[in-house]
Amino acid sequence: MPRHGGDHAAMKAGGLVMAGGEARRMGGVDKPLLPLGALNCIERVIATLRRDCTRLAISANGDAARYARWNLPVLADRVAGAGPLAGVLRGLEWAHDAGLDVLVTVPGDTPFIPADLVPRLLPAPSFATSLGQRHSLVAAWPVACRDMLAAQLAAITPENRRSATRVRTLADRLDARPVAFAPLAGGVDPFFNINTPDDHQAACQHAARMDQAGPVTP
């Protein structure tokens, strides 16, 4: 699928916070709701995405009420057993109905995304890289790829499940381009994500340093 042409700055981008992980290593807690200084994790992600996204939504299963305070659509998966790609597909459907051109996805446990994330990911398709690592779910997807993704998930078999449910598989099929981001102050990965209690402690320390430099507005 060709990338968008023309003036990509004029395209309407929606932001989707991916909050559907099971967080086994964190005891099953909702990692996006973990406190990080004055704000919690998801509030930091939302504050950054709001700079450049026309509309925002949250991808999450279960009781949507736990995210009600942000007054954003909470999108539950419609395809079972497809991992994060089920959330991406649901987000693309929402973005299409909202008249958006591009959907930017960010995990809800990745609180330190760069302020210029969205404009640098345009035009779609693209994904972020940092410190030699690929972050396939920090990505910009053309809304027009929703049918391709729906077909990919509909064709899942026991033999191809691992490949068909990988976010990287979709990015590679779209010939998505990598976009490299530099480390934050102190060498912190801008796509540092919280997987363990030690990660949460480190994130709290970095959030405190960031807030001293200038508080984030949710």
C-alpha cells in the first residue's frame, strides 16, 4: 500500500492509547493507571498525543468505567485471540467512522513519548525506533489499511497465528518506514515501558526529574 502523499501536515490524525495488556509481571494491575508523580501513566501519554491529534480514544477490554474520568471513547476488541492487532483494528474502524486519515498508536505504559512524536511519524505508515530497538506499536497507520488488517486477522490459523498476530507483520506488509528518536535526558529511552515493579520505580524517578523541569499538563 502506498504511503500518503501531499501535505501530510493537513491530515487528520487520531491517537489510540493501547491499554489492553495483561501485566502479569505487575500482578495484573492496569499499568496505564500507575501513578507517576503528579500524573499517572496514561495521563502523560494523553497529554502528549493531544498536541497533534484531532481525536483520542483508549483501547481496553473489561470494565470501561475505569477509564471514564478522561471522557474518551473506550474501544473493546472485536476479534478474540489476536493480541494488540485486535486493538489496532478496532481503532482503525473508529478512526474511519470519525473521518480521520491516520491512527497513531501508543502503548499506555510508555509515559515518556517525545513531544514531536506524531508529526515525525507522519506520513503513515511508520513506526518508531530508539537505541537500536524497534517499537512496532508506537506507529502511524493509514486508516485505509483497516481492510487489509481485517483480512489478515480473519485468515488466522493454528499454523500461522504467531506471524499473523504480530504487529510487525502488518508494518512490514505496509512497507512502514522507521523513524529514529534520540534518547531523553540521562539516556532514558523515550519508549521506555513499565513491565515490572523496578521499571515503575525507575519511571517515577524520571517523571520527578521531568516535572521539576516543567510540569506536564494533562
